[in-house]
Amino acid sequence: MERKITLPLTKELARSLRAGDRVLLTGTVYTSRDAGHKRMCEALAKGEKLPFDPMDATIYYVGPSPAKPGQVIGSAGPTTSGRMDAYAPAMMAAGARGMIGKGERLPEVVEAMKKYSGVYFGAIGGAGALLAKCIKKAELIAYEDLGAEALRKLYVEDMPLFVIIDCEGNNLYETGRREYLHTKKQ
């Protein structure tokens, strides 16, 4: 099923999504990779505020390349999500609900998604230039010293994604494999 959704990713919206749904995402997302996540989780552990309000936020695991003249942002393809697995449960506990990346997630992350009504969206690796065309605004908001891994606020329009893991723990990587193997046997 294809769905057009507009952020923020509220609990109700998250609960309506199912693994395998094709999504065109519009709204504000934040960028962060492992170095940024480490800083944010250290801040949370100290009781400090994050550089953005995490409630119902969606975080895109990306380190975009610099923008060429006339562009909003450079290539912006997803990074491997497993690098954020150590931090994802703490970010969800703080209110973040959506994650965009590529690759599988650890069972601890899936359990946190079930507990906090989180959703893991998959973006197509290798399509960074195409995904960058969906980014209409980009603003550096924190951790400038991290370069490409700095925290950015993006506004995206109709970003093509798939729901990989829904808030019930259904996982497209697992169901897709089963369906493929079942079809292959026939």
C-alpha cells in the first residue's frame, strides 16, 4: 500500500503504518549519525536538553555531502542504521519515533520500537542524489564540528521510503525473505 504521510510522526500515525507500506514522507526530519547520536545520548544522560524537541521526531541517518551552488544539499543517501542501534532506544525513550536508514536493526531496537510506537523507514542506498531532490530546506542546528555528521533540520517533500519495521515489530526484511523462499519453492 502506498501512503502519503505528513510529519510529525504521532503515536496514532505510527500505529497506522505496516511493514511493507510504501510511503511518500513530507515534513521536518533531523539528520544524525553515530557521533551525533553519542552526543545526544550523553546529553540525555546528564539531564540536558537536545538541540531539537525529540517528541514525535523522525531522524534520518545520513551524512550529506556539501551542496553545490544552487542546491539545498548535496547527495543525501542513508547510512547503515546498525551504527545507531546502541543509541536508538534512548532516543525513542526521549520521544523520537521515526528512524530512516538502511539495513537491519538489533532485537533491542525492535523491542524499543514496540514499547514506544517507533517506526523504521528504509531509504534506498545508492540513491543519495535522488533523495536529495526531495529535500527542500536544510539548516545546520548543532554539532558543526562533526562536519557531514552535524545535526541538521531538513524539510522533505514526498521522500520515497518503505516501512521496514512497524511499531508491532513486523519486519519487512523477515517477511520478504519468507515470501521469496516460499515462491522459489513453488
